[in-house]
Amino acid sequence: MLFRLSRPMDIDPAGQKILDIAALAECVRNTAGALYAAGVRPGDRVAVYKKNHFDCLLLASAATRIGAIPVMLSGSLPPDTVRPLLKRVEPKLLVSNRLLLEEKGSDGSPLPSFAARTLCLDGDVPDTTALDDVLGDAEAPTVLRGDNELMMLTHTSGTTGIPKLIMYTPAKLQKRMARLECRHLPPLTDRRNDTVAMFLPWVHARAFTWIYSTLTLSPSKILLMSENDSEVVGPMFRQHRPTVIEALPIDFLQMEGLARENQGDAFSSVRMFVGNFDAMRWSTIRTFLNASKHPFPLWREGYGQSETGGMGMTAITRYRANKRRDQMPGPRTVGRPMPGFVQLKVVDPETFSPVPNGRPGLVLARTKARCVGYYQEPDRWREKVIGDWWNTGDIGVKTRTGALKLLDREVNYTPGASCLELEDVIVDKLPERHEVVLLPVPDGPPVPIVATPDGQSDRQLWGRITRGLPELAEPIVIELKDMPRTGTGKILREELRQRYLAGADHPGTGRWT
């Protein structure tokens, strides 16, 4: 099994772009030695806050190897968001790169002041240690964490404010979440002859469960993508011909133009596309499935949360994707619970009593993979735990066959409507590179935020598209580049509400966001 990188890792002085498992293991050993030389000891917290790349995962592995606790922070977090998180965890060591280290917070505070020591991977920054100064020391002692000891912290998406820090133990991350992904389920999992292209936020828990399944299922070649630029992706895909691609919504959106070029030749060998982190627009799913020349390509979509891991899965065929979204009325099916791993039920949001199949309610999940808490925020954790059940904060409908259909987040839910479904229908009728977000308000119809490439809208087209749909307020039109998103591509609906609706109230309670 070979790993091909779209660019060399920041922790590898040799600048390798092709590595086998032995080379990856050596990189982890060397990095563990560097962290040990920088003063890290068992039980210390090591914050990793750098530009997104596969080496984030190896840095976490190196910290875990010496018994430390990696705190994984996305390099896309803004300065005023990452600082409260660093203050909360008080890291012994901060690992970062020059660009992020030189950014000041709104109060002017330098990033290195939030850690006992800072390791800079790519240059000389005041009050930091360069990676070259600690690489090459003797191998550090290996210290294993106990099954129920804190192993790692990652953060939530932060769509409603400062992200929460999720606590994982080996028993939860390795023995539960990862175990689920290591099962061989053809055609929905990797095969030994697959070439897998992977786009991920490499600080996310998904990266860690993915590497376990990859090492178990052992596809022949892995393309580790750290960027979604067509100038990088196109040549690499045409040379190595991926058969499986997993990516974030933002990556698929950026590559959609490439999927339309030359009859989609860069994606012609793909048998399965995998979408995670957020539902993908129907029109985008159609574009990629039509670009594949495989006779029966699939789009696999997972339903899960960082706190629980995977909870459900569904597959979309090319035949189904080529139906217009309004020909399939009703909320999108997000999957059925994983047998033997997850149970799902839908309850009344006020009484928490189960509701009949077909009736909307709050989605609860029971899984042994559920993480152990939010770091230093026990009250927020207790708000979402109901005995053995986890409150997802989603409003959904369970069908009589056991499938889950998702309507909205509870905070945005208006009884009798589904903004997610309406968005799907509208975007499917709009030209490419258009996006729509519906912001529900308690005292009127939802307010559409329409994002177009140039910030201009065709009112006649909008009128034709929305004719026959539930009432909508007058649209607010913005440029596509101004649509606020998280690092994984999720739209920051709360920021849109603050920006364009002056913080208008939500129709839901927002207790479980």
C-alpha cells in the first residue's frame, strides 16, 4: 500500500511525496522524538494548529505514542476562536506554522503566549522553537494510554459560536468508532485494488477512524489531498485514476467545474463518491455521478456527529440522481442505523416520549461509540445526554422501514415545513455556482439568502423557480465568495442571521445546538 501526497508534509525534512507504511511509521517515531525533545511528557496536552495536511494525523499519532494528549485544532479557525480554546486546554506545547503564528488576535495577543512552549514547523518566529532544532534526538519512550483515559481532543464545527472540545478515549475512538469502519461491506467499502483519493480536515476524528479502516482494508494506493485546486487535482487524478473519492462539501463544490471539463475525464474511473460532514446538494451529486464512466457508480452519504461517529448511511445511484429533486418530494433520507452498533428513535421535543413513524420529532441516538464529554464544559454535555441516549439536535421522521429522513436542526425547525428540503429543490433548479440558504423566523416566511457568482440575481428566474413552493420572503442576494462557511464547508447559518437579519429570533429553542 502506497500513500501519495499532493504536497510534502511539513514535518518531513526529506520532502517525500510517496511513502509506504514503514516510511509513515518512521516519520511518527521521529516526530515523537522531536516532541519529547521539546519537553512533552505523558499526560501533557499538545495543541496542533496548522495548515490542513495529512501530517496533522501523524503529529497526533506522535503525541499519543509518548502518552501525551493531542488537541486537534483546524488551521481554518479564526484567531479570536482558537485563542479561547487554547486558553481552555493550557497546552504544554503548541505546534503550528509561521502564517498562523504571526496572526494577532483582536486584543493583539501573540499566539505563542497561550502555550508553555511553541514549535514552529516552517520558519523562525519570535518566542518559538524551530522543528529542525529538536528533530533527530534519540527515540522517545513509548507510553500507552489506558482504555478509559483521555486520548485526544477535537472540536465541533462551531456553527453557533466557540466550538466545543470533544473528549475521546481509546475505548471509544479505537474500539468502537474505528471498528465500525473496518468491516468489509462490498461495494460500500474499500477494495484491495482501489485507488482512494481522500480530502479531509485532518484534525477531525473522522481522519483517525479512516486511517484504522484504511490499514485494515488495505486499498492498493492512497491519494492524500491537502487542497482542492483543479490545477492540482486534475493532473493527479488523470495520472492515478481514483476509483473511490471521499471529500468535504467544500471540496466537491470546488471540483464541480473539473467534473464538467472534458466530459469529466478526471473522474471517469470512480465507482464510489463518499460525502461526509454535511449533505451535498442534489445537483452536485448528479454532476459527479454523471462524470464517472463506471457502469454503476454510487454516491455514499453518511449521517453522524463528531460525538457519536457514524449513525446511518445511504447510497444514491446515478439513475436516482438524474431525477429532479422536486420529482422526489419529501425530506432527504440520510440512512438507516448501523445494525448492532447504533439505535435511533424519534421523540417529542417536550416530553421525550417516542412519536409514531411518519411524525416529526427530535432524533435521539444510542451508541457505545459516544464520546465521554466536552472538555471543561460538563453542563453543555449534560444538556445533550438523556441516559444512554444522545440528543442529536436534529428534527427528523422515521419511516416504517426504519429509514431516517432529516427535516432541519431543531433550532431552525418550523412545524409543517423543511427548509433543507426546500433548499434542495430550489438549488436544483438554479444555474451552477448558485447557493441558497433559508433562514426561518418565528413571525413570517423563511428569508432566502441567495448567493450568486457576481452578487446579482435574475428576479424573473427566481419567480419561476419558487412558483408553487411554500411562501418565502423577499430574497437577500450576496456574492458566493461572501457565504460564510466552516473549515469543512458547512454554511454558518447563525452568522448569516446576525449579518442580514439583525439577529432575529429562531423558531426553535436552540437548547441542543
